Amino acid sequence: MIQLPRRSVTRFFIPLIDVLTLLFCIFLLMPLIKSSGENQEPGAPKSDLSEQNPLTNMGPQEQKKPTDSLELENLRLARQELERLRKEKIETLQQRLFIRVLEIDADTGKLYYQEGDQRLEIPSQDEALQLIARHRQEAGIRELYYLFLYPRRLTGFPEEGQIRRYESWFKGVAHGMDNPRASR
């Protein structure tokens, strides 16, 4: 008759497999660790990534300082061109979009819009549709966009049901939410 051994072989192999798995994971991570510390001297402190120039993606020691007047003039012209392009981009957005801000009250969660000096409530879907029609007429050829501003202090408003209701009211027009506590 065959007798089972007193000690099970799995008692030995299971911890051994765990150790081998751990060693294999370390082996896989070694190139990542080596590549980050490889370029530095052993006694030198590690350099911060913020020291690198984001435009050229070169470290501080690799950057070339412009010395002659031609290079300085080219650099100045490139900066002026960049500033001009930024201004054109902003102007294009302003000409293309007709943005209206809708505020959500912190104490009640009600929706409001600013009309001159008055703060007017949007109590129903009919009022919202009338507002959209009026703003579309004012927008002309520009694209109408509504921005919902959440309250800046935490009060529990707006409730989830209120947000769903407001989104259903404005589903036919482009809109977005400015929630300072939203995950980014």
C-alpha cells in the first residue's frame, strides 16, 4: 500500500513560487529604474524634470544660448509671431462663440441668468426654451454656448435631480458645467 508523505510538497513550492514571482517582477522593473538614474553621476543629486525646457525637450546643459545678433533677432521674431497667433486664436473664438453664463444658486439650487443689472430665475422648461430662442436670435451666426456655474461654496445644492432637469432643458444647445469640485 502507498503511504502519503508526512510533509506535503506544496508546503515548500507555494512560498517558493511567490518568491520567484516577486523576483521576476523586480527583473521586469529593472530597466525602468536603471534608465532614470543612468544619466547622472553617482554623487550628483537627481535633477528635476522642471529644469528641462518644454519646447525643446532638452536638459539645461544641452540648451544653446543665442549669442550673435541674428539668432537673437530670429528669437524675437518667433516670439512676436507666437503672440500674434495666440491673439488671433482668441479673437476667432470670440467671433465664433456666443457664450452665456447661467448661475446655480447655492442656497436653493435654482437656475439664474443675468439680464443687465437684474438676476432672473429660470423656473421652467418653457422659460428656458424662450431664453434659448432669444439668445439664438442675439447670437446671429455665432454658435450659442451656455456655461452653468456651480456655487463656489459647498451647500448640498444643486441636487442631482436638478442638474438632470437643467440638462434636459438645454439639451438642444451646446452647454457645459463649471463645477469646482468635479474630478479632473
